[in-house]
Amino acid sequence: MMRLTRISAIGGLLLALGAAAPAGARGQDVAFLLGQRDRTTLIVVHGDSVVARRGPGLVVPRASGWWRVGVDMPGVEHPDTTTVPDTASESEGLPPREMNMHGEELGHPACFGHFVWAAPLGRMPTPPDSLCAEDEERAGEYAFTFVSPAILTMYAGITTDYSYNFARGTIVSTLDSVARVPLTDMHTRSWAEDEVDPAPALGVPAGDAAWEREAVRCNVEYNRGIREENDDSTAYDYVGTWIVRTPGRWRYERYYANTSYVGRGSESSCVVRLPVPARLTGWDRLTVPWSAIRRRVPGAMDAFTSPNGAVAIVLDSTSARVFRIEKNALGAELATIPGDPSLIPSVENTTMSQWATGGASRRWEAELAAVLPVVVEVRKGGAGKR
């Protein structure tokens, strides 16, 4: 266990306020924490040298010290559990298994047996022995879409019956509330068709006129996408909001699921065209235009630029590439860091992005050495400015 350490005042201020450092700080060292699904990569730039470390879990910098966020499935699976399609059923003379459109087996007792937690390093929560009855399968899935020092947003889903019906939803919660009461169910489901106000943790006040206009626009787009001509039945019975990564920016996204009536079994999402507050994301601006990044790296899926204007990190399908920023453009390429081979390349894999600069970056490197145990091979960049 690693003892609890404090994040420096400089790093914490940048994370909390998302404020750029003055131009004179351009030569400072920087550290970048990249969360992808349920693992974390630390990239530290010292002058023109780059080091990288990787480890399990989402490791989050908070003003009080380092925290970790994770998901566990406590208990023992029921012996009759089947979690993947059985492609051999027909060839072995067995009755075919009924699967839904998500590849999940239907017609079995199941429960949403997940335990989502947040805790300071060294204070692992104690999960219950099981969240499911003895005759129930532990089923369903959680997937983080965004984790920051303040909040987390997630996707949740489960299927257990003999139709296309399923339970799908979004989860929004503060890290502090998850630390007090870990999440163990899909408690945020809502069937209100006229729902327009987001969860308070998303930082948008109830009744915000701009948000309401965007919510109505997304509702109309979704309805048009699944309704049959002249059909006036209910278009969806779940709608919620989360934060998700899109190229170069964190965005709000409204998520829709339909479990009955027209379009049964459909899912869709709609980007809300309003900025996510910096108090939730930390620094989240591109100081190099996305169009310029794509010209330099045609296969770029996402990019991040440091608060002090010194470094850009560009993700493509196989790696993270580290560049100096020179005159608001990508300059010399410092290094290439291979991507996590267990992840399918996608911008949606990104669940966290946090920066530190100057002395705080070296402290991050020292403090996380034991937490992120895998030293990632870094290939020195050979391409100069183009």
C-alpha cells in the first residue's frame, strides 16, 4: 500500500481551474494522466526526454491526494452461468440458445452484481460477499465514460428476459458520494419523456434555457430516427446524460434506449452542443487547431495540449505521439508510446485526462512509480517539424 500523498498546490490549481500558465512557463516539464477504460497511463516530459508508466485502475489526482476508482464483481458465479454465446449448441444437438441484439443470453435469472467504488490510495473498500441471490447469475456491464477529480459518469446495462427488452442507463455521481456509498445498481433509471434537466453533478443548473433547447433538439432527432411514418407512439423510455470523449474535447452526450413500442431494442446518443465546465474536466483546450493536427497526423483520433502550451499528445490507432508545440503548431516529435494492446483503438476508450506542470510533474512521476508498475517502452521521435 502506498501512503497518501498530497498533490502540489500548482498541479491542483491547474486541475481545479483549468487555467493556462503564463508564456514564460512554456519550457517547464509536464505530466499527463490518460485514463482508458479501467487503466491509467502516465506520460512525463522532461525537456526533450519522455517516460511513460501504465497500471490497472483509474488513478485520479485530487486536492487531498491520489484516489483510485474501480469496479468489482463480488461473490461467486452461479454454476449455471453462461456469459458468452454457445456456438456449438446446434452441432452438438442441443437446443439453440436465444440471444438478444447485444449478444446476451435471454431467459435466465440475473442480477446487476457490480460494485463501483472510489477511495484514497491505501483505503480499499470492503465489498459484500455477493450482490446476487444464490440462484441468480451475476450479469450486466458497467463502463466508465468519464472520470475526473470531481465526478464520474458511466454506462450500465443488463438483459434477462425472452424479448428484445433490456435495461440500459447512464450513471452520474460525485467521487465523494461513491466513496460513502458504492454503486451497486442502476438506480438512476428514468422514464420521463420530457426529461430535460441533467443530473446536478454535471454542473448545469435546472431550467437552463440553452440546455433545454439542446435537449429538445436531441429528442426530436432521436424520435425521427426510429418512428415509422404517421406513428405517434412513445419513442423512448429511457433518456439520460453523461460526459464522453470526442476528438479534442470532452462533451455532454444524451443517451436514449427504447425497450418497448416502436424501435424496441434501439439505442442512440446525441452530442449536446454546450461546453463542459473546466471545474469538471480540468484543462481541456487545444492550443493547436484540430485541423492542423489531422494534417500532421492523418490517422489522429484524439489530441491533448498542455496548460503551459509546451506539449501536445496525439492518439492514433497504435500509439500516443508526443510533440513540442511551436507557434501554435506541432513541432518536433519527441517520442512515440505504444498503445495498450488490450484495447480496441477508439476515441471512446478515453475516460480521463489530467495535467500537471513544472515541479508537480516530477512529483507525480515519483508518487505514481509504485502505483503504475509497468514501464512502457518509449521510442524516441525522429521526425522533425513539418
